[in-house]
Amino acid sequence: MFQKILIANRGEIAVRVIRACREMGIESVAVYSDVDRAALHVRKAGEAYHLGKAAASESYLNIEKIIAVAKRAGVDGIHPGYGFLSENARFAQACEDAGIKFIGPTAAAMEMMGSKTRARQNLLKAGVPLVPGTSRGVQSAEEAARVAGRIGFPIMLKAAAGGGGKGMRLVQSASELRAALGSAQSEAQRAFGDGEVYIEKAILNPRHIEMQVLADEHGNTVYLGERECSIQRRHQKVLEEAPSSLVDPEMRQRMGEVAVRVAKAAGYTNAGTIEFLVDQQKNFYFLEMNTRLQVEHPVTELTTGLDLVHLQIRIAAGEKLPFPQHDIKLRGHAIECRIYAEDPDNHFFPSPGKITLLLAPSGPGIRHDSGMYEGWTVPIDYDPLLAKLIGYGTDRAQARSRLVRALNEYFVGGIKTNLSLFRGILRDPEFAAGRLDTGYLDRLLARPGESAPSGDRAAEVAAIAAGVFALLDLSAASGDAGSRKETDTEPASNWRRTARQEALS
Ligand code: MV4
């Protein structure tokens, strides 16, 4: 087993991995940039080392600096979290070259999945269902037109090196093809340094459903059930749940067995996710594989009772999976909300700044994985994910009602958050009925009066009242209202405070 693990990440996921290390008796090492000196992951780790400037290239994306710190701190493992270097094959290789175990798949498995055309070539041979299309880059508009003639419009042009929608174009007819191909190729070249673009038949209004797998280094691979991730905005997931309301046990088994086949074809080890597009006839097609622990892993943890980070660490230490497939039992339902520092009333613009007041929810069936604390300043430099709020229950209705209750307890003062968006989603009858696809959120936001939180007045008033109470409490305790006045939402004038205290006494 590992003695000491460096977490090459920040925010809630770094805290999540540090917690697993503590539970397992492993020492933890945090790294941080200039703007993260006071971040929660730095406070929670056993040791912390400065990397450099805020820019990710000088800090969380800097392979040389991270390996140097890892050697100095004497770690025997590195956990990459998600994002940053987590799917970087060069980083996995650099860890191995330094004699440090990368807690994730091998560089070779990452490389195979890093190119979608390469993945399609290998998976076609393995009998994995793929969206009809090409498995190599198209060379010319004429070739693209021939392929489109065979599979039929509409088609998707996709960057082989891409993911998350970059370099992707929906093409409705032959007349648009040449221009779309040119712009997709140049966007791919700019974004990934690789202009290769291939073709898939477009699936209209698909659902995005993904399957979690775990593979040890002894040839054992299992699936842990699916997550429904159709609620997205601009290719950013917003809310995820397990299980999917579309998937029955028979479909789950078929999807799970395909996912295991994908993992085995890639020589995959550790935790991974196979993404599928599901069409309106419930046909599912391999989309891509994510070779990392994902943001939404908690919904799988809650419905399987397993700790995915513990298992990642045990697998990387060379242990065998401690259970066979038939021992994995799914129970209950979990829904995750991604809480971002962004303003849903102003185009979801980022909203950095100081958190002046934080009332975090808890209680039955609630898990809150957070990277923030009261008094901390959210930097503008990184992804604005603050925390994940996960509701769990014996069924979907209970998970939903607990989450609604918890959202109404939740208050973040000083910055804007997207909490109100979740109040809107969770009370929507379409969501409650499980009628979801990847167009769901855009349709909800386009509905008049639905984009704003104001439909939920009672919750807003309760949240504001909770904020006022907590402020009064704080200023009474410190005996110094004046020290907070620059950043608080309420002006700290004496007459107002006195009036409130009188009203409350
Ligand atoms: C597709 C598709 C329809 N047909 N491929 C978007 C991000 C990238 N990972 C794959 N994406 C899509 N690929 C074919 N052949 C529709 C999407 C898509 C999408 C997929 C998953 C979740 C949300 C989405 C939103 C818009 C488009």
C-alpha cells in the first residue's frame, strides 16, 4: 500500500482524494498556485507545496514542477483527480519514469482513447456498437460527400482529438458540407494541434448515459451501473443521476457488458467511464471513454455503496478487485447538482469573489462535496465548480425531495451561484417524470419565466432570512460589525443592526 500520495489537483476533488487518504492511513500532499494559498485542499492535506503562478501552465498543468515536488516530498503515488493532467498520457509516463505510481490507467490505454478514430478502429474489431460513420479522418469534401451519401444526412463532423463538442459540426445537407468540414478542421487544428476530422451519423435528441467500470491489474473488470448525464449546457454537465430512468435491468446488463468489452479492448486498468449516446429507440452507441475519475462519481458511490477513490488506490497498489460482478448490487437513487460560481440571471457568467456567508445543507440523504469555506475568495482563474450537492433516497422521488429540501437550506453569500437553476429543474414536471434528453436544459431555459429563480419566492425569502440571521449572529459574536462592511451584502450601519436585533429579541 502507498505511504504518501500527491494530489495533482485543487478544489473539491482534491479534498475528496485527501479524505480517502486519511481514511486509509496514507499521508497526503497538496500542491497549489499563487491564488490557491488559502484554498481548502491546502488546509486539509498533511503537507502542501507551492507550484507557481495562477496560470495552469505554471501550476496544475506543469508536469515538470509537479514531478519535482513529488520527488521532494517523497511520495510513492500521484492522484490526478479530473481535468488538468488527469487524461494526459505524457504525465502518466512522466510519473512512471520517476518511479511514482500514477493512480489511473496506463499511458498506452489513455493514448488509445485519446484519438477517437483510433478508438473506433479498435472497438469495431471488438464488436462494440458504434454510431455509423468513418474510423479515419476524411481527406476531402468529396470523400465526406460520398460517406454522407451512404449513411444519410444529418451527419456530425467530429475532431478525432476532440471531446466536449470542440471541432464538432452538425451538417444538415450536402450544400453545407464543404464549408463545415473546413471550419471543423481548422478549429480542431487550433484547439488540439491536430486537424483530423471524421464523420458520424447524427443522432437527434440523444440521451447521454455513461457506464462506470473498474479494472484491476490482474485482468478483472466489472461495471458499476450507469449515470444519466443528459442535463447539460454547452457540453457542460449540470445535473447527473443514477440509475437512469430509461435503463431497465436487461439494458443495464447489455450496456455494462459492452463497457467491459471496451475496457478490455483498451487494456484498461483502474476507474474509467464509457459514454454512450442513446437514441429514441433505446439503441445505444459508444461515444467516448473517459480515462479518469469523474466529477459525477458520487452518484455511483451512493447507489453501489462502494468508495471509488479507495478502490482506485487499492487497484493502483496492485490489489485484486475485492468483489466479482454478481456481488455488485444497486440500491436506491442519487442525484447530483454541480454548484458553480456563476450567475444564472446573467448568461451564466463566472462570479468570483469572497464568500461572506456559507450555510451548507446536511441531514438525511444529503452529501456535500465542497472545496469552499466561508471567508475564502473564489479565484477567477479556474473552472468555477464550488461544490457538489448530492441527494440520495430509496427511490428517485425521495432523492428529489431531499435535494429540494437541501437546496432551500443552502445559502452562499457574497458571490452568485447557480443554486436557483437547480430549484427550477427539480420542480419541473418534465424532470420529475424523467423525460430527459440532451436538449432538455436549453428547452427549460427558453421557457418564459423559467430561466429566473423568481418562480420560487418562498425559497428565496427563506434563504435571505437565513442569511440575515447568520449575519446578525456573526456580528454579535465578534462585537465588530464594521470589519465586515466592504464585502457583506448588507451595509453595516448601526441603526439597521439595532433595529434588527430589537425585532428579533
Ligand atoms: C453526437 C451527437 C449526435 N450524434 N454524435 C457532444 C459532445 C461530444 N462529447 C459528443 N456530442 C454529441 N455527439 C452524434 N453522432 C450529439 C452530441 C451532443 C451531446 C452529447 C452528449 C451530451 C450533450 C450533447 C449536447 C449536444 C450534442
